[in-house]
Amino acid sequence: MSLMLDRIRELGVQIPDSPAITFVDDRGRVTESMSRADVVTEMNAAAGLLTQRCGLVPGDHALLVYPPGLDFVRALLGCMAAGVLAVPVYPPNPVNPQKSIEPLQRIAADCNAKAVLTNRQYANARRLGAAKSLMTGRTVVWPANLNWHATSPGIMNRRTRGFGSSFDAASGWAPSHDTPAILQYTSGTTSAPKGVVITYGNLEHQQEFERRHLGLGLNMRGVFWVPAYHDFGLIGAILNALAGNFELTLMSPLSFVRRPALWFEVMHRVRATHTVSPNFGYELAVRKTTAEQRAQWDLSSLSMVMSAAEPVREDTIRTFLEAFSVAGLRPEAFCPAYGLAEHTVGVTLFGRSTLRVDTHKLEAQGIAVPYDGPASKVFRGCGALTDDVDVRIVDPESCAPLDEGRVGEIWVDSPSKAAGYWGKPEATRAAFAARLAGVAGSSGYLRTGDLGFVHDGELYVCGRMKDVLTLAGRNIYPQDIEESLRNCHPAIRPGGIAAFAIEEGGSEGLAVLVEVSADAPDDVLSGVVEAARAVVLEDHRLRCSVVVVGPPGSVSKTTSGKVQRFQCRARWLDGSLDRAH
């Protein structure tokens, strides 16, 4: 039997009344919660529903399409107990799904899903959307040949409570460490999303890794708004809580975006010890909260405030810590981290150091040399290398290990390394079975596709290999150009910027795409173009071949909000981006 499921059941017996997971609404009010005993009861009830009523058997795949809330947790638990492979996906707008249904369609076909699990509210809204499409004549194509099943508590109360309590003893199914537990699809930042097979052994190692290095335990309290279909929300928050790594309070990502103060109100109230957000969340928190609000909160209980899932900006960290110092937030609690779905989630944790390096040597020679002069770039460390995870910096072409300070591809190996990509044996061999050149017996490294370097035993991440621009004999990281563009003109939307390469006269040229308000006048548009060209030339000694100015939504992004530069480039090539500027 898996230690993960064993642990859940043990906690249900040992501390049955202890809170496990709570969900709060837009105003911070508790709408539902589950004790440790409730977790076991709900798990067995959901498993009974899936096997007895939905006809699913061990090895079947089920899409989890849920709005934020604990119904997702119930379905996830039921899948694990019944041996059904859970596939969390972004929930399209059920009433108007045209713009967001394509990822769901692709994933359903790719993983050969047998069913879709959702809750009653989403199912009703989907039916309303179908009726609306009939009246408007707009056809919405949901994945065909899939049965939809609602797993809301009321339905399970009526249908499964009679046999749910005895489900596990009668099921006859028991996973091993190598048994797939979750199929987690990548975000699709640089290519089409792929299903990562995460096993029970992966979960066990990752949970122990985080427990040791992040100070997790039953007496800790986490507050998270990261989506449940994202690996930091799914594994870093929900599964960690179920395994006893902390008591969890969840809120909707939409609630946070609408009112970032909610995050801090809840952390203040529950005396949170751990939380996590992408970089943009900390920027939004500074912009959308007031000094008066911050003075009312006590955040001194926080021992870990993690920044992950997107590049960490030093300016963001400094501004956030300054703004929230009045709330008692300690600078040493802030910790960038690095991870990816192919390694379950975390690779390095609790970054501590800041390093300024020579920009010219970094771009021209691929060497990170400490330097405090004007032509320098600041990196924030993403955590020290540990014995738990083998991290190497490798020349991506020769596959030879590189010395400290040299920039190369980040390779990783540990028991958290996933089993591979679902249904893609060639891609699995290429990514998960890399060998170090000149190192006898080395095999099985994960090629992350990320570039980075090690300095004083800590990992620093530069960016994605596929996004790097080779211009004028230099390797340019697009996020550096995007950072310069953020503040070059007040009309540019900070989250709507992309830099990518295009062909110009037989060589590589630079294109930038920036978003402005849809009703911006022509003189503002021309000013944006001039400002963009000027700042890129001044900061990076580069000429912009093309500057495209578009309305909100022009920059292609994943469902988790990451910029898809390759999609922006593809749209430029096929003519769907304005070429006028």
C-alpha cells in the first residue's frame, strides 16, 4: 500500500478532529472544511462513486474539471483510492467556453480519458452554456465520447455513504511506489503541453524533501491561492496538506486577483506559517493594497514566503519586502525556489543569496562573474544544492558537466523525477534518460530545458533554452528585454509583454510585442513604439526589428499565465499579428 494513502488513513485515526483543509470565499468566510477524519470518509465515498456508479476501474483516466473549492479535493482523493489516474485540467468557462476549451480537448484526446469529473454547479452551468449555444447558433465542441459525472457532497451522500466506508477493504487494489498517481500536464510555455506521469514514489520523496527543507509539519499552517490544476497548487499545497505537512486554507485564484488583500487578511487571521505565489502575485499585492491595510496585518508568523513558477525579479522582492515590513514580515522568510512538473514540483528550495554578474561575460561567454559595475545583471538564488536531489549544470550539446559559474542546461536526478511523458516514449527517452559525457555509469538525468549556473553551492536560473535569443553574437534572455520594456512607457501593461526572435535578412532579428489599452489614441501608440525602441537600444545595445502594439490579450499565455513566446512568434509568422509598426 502506498505510504501516501496510508498516511492519510493514519491521520484520520490518530487526529480525527484536527483540521486538514478549509476553503474561504471572496470575503474570507469559511464555506467548507474537512477534518482528518472527513478526508478519509470523503475519499472512500468518492472512490465508491467512481467504481460503483461511474464504472471506472483501476488504470482508467479521469479529467478533473472543477471550479475552485474542495470538490476537487474529494475527486482527487477518490481517484487515488480507486486506482483511477487523476488528470487535473484548467476548467473552461462553462457558459462561454470557446476561448478556453481547446486545451481540454487536446488533453482528453492525448490521455485517452474515460470520464470527466466535475461538481454539480459546473455541470449545471455547462448545460446552460449548451442551451445558450443552441439559441445563438454558436457550436461548442466538448470532448466527445466522455461521460460527465458530478462528485458534489450531496450526490455522494445519497449514493455512496452505504458502501463508501468499506470501499478500501473490498476494493482489492493497492498501489506500489511505481504506480502512477497523477497525470500532470505541463504548462505549454515553450511547446504543446505533455502529460507527466507522477508516481506514488515521486510524491513520497517530494513530500519528505519539502518537509525537511521547508520546516513543514502538522503544526504548520499554509494559505494558498495557486490553482489546483497547477503543480504548486496540487502537490505543493493540497497533497502536502493531505499528507500532514500542514493545515491548509485555500482560496480561489480569482478571489486573490480581484482583491489581493484577502490573501493577507486570511494569513493574518490563521497565523499562517507558509505561503507561495508567482512573481506577479507579489507585484499585485503591492499595487492593490494600501499602507493603512498593511499596518493592520500581523505577518510575523510567516516562516516561508516562496516565489516560484515564473522568473523571480529582484525589484519585486525588494519592493514587496519594503511594503510589508510594517506588517512584521521578516526578509529572511522570503525564498525563491526552482521546480518543474517533470520533477514532481521542487528541485531547489529556499533561495537565500543575491548575485550581481558581468552582463557582457554572461551573454558573450556564458560565464557568471561577480561584478558590481554598471553593465551588470542581478540574479536571485533559487536554493542550495542538497543531497536529496542531484543537480548538474551541463553543456547542452556535448553533455559534459560544467564548472561552477558556467552557464549550461540544468540536469536533475532524484526519486522525485517523474516516470516520463504519457504516450510519448521518444520524448521520454530524450528528456528523462540523459547521460553525462565522460562520467562512467551516469544515466537517467532529467533534461529540464532550463539554463542556469551554480555559485557558492546555490542554483541560479537564467531562463528557458528555447527562448534564448542569439543576437549579435550574444545570448540574450528575453525576460531581460521584457523587464526593460515594463517601465519605458506608462501605457504598456506590465503583464502584456513578449520578446522573441524573427528572421531578418537571413539572420536573427528581435521582435517585441506589447499590450496597451484597447482605446489608446494613435499618438500614444507611436509614443510606445518610440519608447520601446529607445529603451532596448539603451539597455541592451540592440535594435528592434519589429515593435507590435496590441490590445489586452495580444500576448499568448498558458492557462497558468506564463508567456508563450513561441506562440507569439508563430502568430507573427502567419500574419495574425499586426505588422504595421
